[in-house]
Amino acid sequence: MFDHTTLADDVRVGAHGTVTRDIDTPGDHTGTPARPLARQRRLDALLPRLPDLLERIRRLEERLDAGR
């Protein structure tokens, strides 16, 4: 937790969570920077797909450029 940050009542931060700014919503937070747990879980689930998604975007951009 960084200096001069405040947490709302009923906030829990995971063991490896890093609080970089104020957290004003009660609930569980985790990650770096600390985010609500549900959002962090969605991001963790999407991260392994990122290389494939970037490749898909690259191919779509190539198709758009070829059509000009």
C-alpha cells in the first residue's frame, strides 16, 4: 500500500495486491494495481488469449488495407 491512500470500510486486499490509489468500493481486491476481484479474474482469464487476439487484429487490418 502506497502512502496517502485510503480504503473504504470492508475492503480486503489480497496478499499480493498492490494498492496504488484510493479504493472506495467495499469488497475483495487483488492484483497490481489492486482491482475488484471479479474484474481481476476476468483479466486473468483473457490474458492467455492476448497473443491470438493480436494476431487476429493484425490479419483483419491487412485485409482492410488490401481492400483500399
